Amino acid sequence: AQSVTQLGSHVSVSEGALVLLRCNYSSSVPPYLFWYVQYPNQGLQLLLKYTSAATLVKGINGFEAEFKKSETSFHLTKPSAHMSDAAEYFCAVSVVWGAQKLVFGQGTRLTINP
Amino acid sequence: DAGVTQSPTHLIKTRGQQVTLRCSPKSGHDTVSWYQQALGQGPQFIFQYYEEEERQRGNFPDRFSGHQFPNYSSELNVNALLLGDSALYLCASRLTQGNDSPLHFGNGTRLTVT
């Protein structure tokens, strides 16, 4: 069975600072990995996805993530935080491409300080 | 192009009652799945519908059931509601065929059980 662990339920950074949200996964087969963002009272929006084509994945809004098999990690980064980045971020894993069943982590709430 | 739409947006029910939530997938999508997101948690997969049949199910009791209609819309039914069923229920859809069709999520239905 797959699982995802997001380290840090809350992360706070200053505007303009580096954003780093941590995600570690467990999977017995090569995984597909995703980062989603959830703004208040909204559903989930896909930020980026890893499908084994490239280990460094670029997404929307300036976010990127790097797949590291040796560390079973898929951390999300953004060089310079904007106030609009404040939201809940979820890492998710699937073992079948195109599967509807994703296994999500607990989420990390990102706060941006002015 | 309408995305995934869910109704109602909010719902309050009493323990023991039954509830029906509705979802219209994004235009052109034919597969629908449902997720439960408890407060402060990541979404959990309930089940998936394709061609009007339940194709995959998560770890949820039989009190949770669903249906998919010929127009691909879907319903989630929960019987004998418990306080612990209070959550945000998310519907997601995708196009089954195609190598790069991500999940699209609706904004959810917030269910409160009192």
C-alpha cells in the first residue's frame, strides 16, 4: 500500500523568501506523485505531477518539485513566496497513471508573512 | 467551460438521517470519484464510478453508496449518518482515455452532522 507523509502541518515564511514543503512517500512500485493546492472554501487544484519523465518537475505559479528515489521524497519549492501562495498544500501518490484513487498526505498550511 | 460542479455547497443533517450529494463532472469527462476530507486532514478516496458502475472502493462502510448516470453525473449517498461523517465531500472527474488527463476537483459539499 502507498502512503504519504508531509513533514510540518504548518509552515510560515516571509514574503520573498524560499518556500519548502516536505513530502515523503512509501510505495512498493514506482509511484506517480502530485502536489495539489487548496484555497479556503475551494476544491483542490493541481500544481504539478511526477510521471517518471523527469525528476525535476515544474508546475504552475512558479512552483517546482524534485523526485528523489533514494530519499523517497518529492519536496515542493518556490524561490520567492507571494502573499497569494497562502493556502493548504497536499502531496499525493498513485501507483497507476490515470487512476482516480490518490492517497493524500495530511496537508501543510502555508502562511506568508508580509 | 464549466468545471466540476457540486451541490449543495453546505448541508446540515441530524444523526441517523440519510443524505444525497450531487456532482456534475467537467465537460467531456466520463469518470467520477468521491473523496471525504475531514477537518484538518487530507482527502480520503471513497469510490470511483465509470460506465455507471463502481470500479474501485476505498475503506468506507456500506453506508456510503453511489450512482453514476448516463450523462456521467454522479450521486453520493450516505445512510444512517454519524457525527464522524461531518466533512467536506469532494467530487473529482477525468477523461478515462488519454495519457495526460489529470483529476479535476469540485469545490465540495460541506456536510455537518449534528
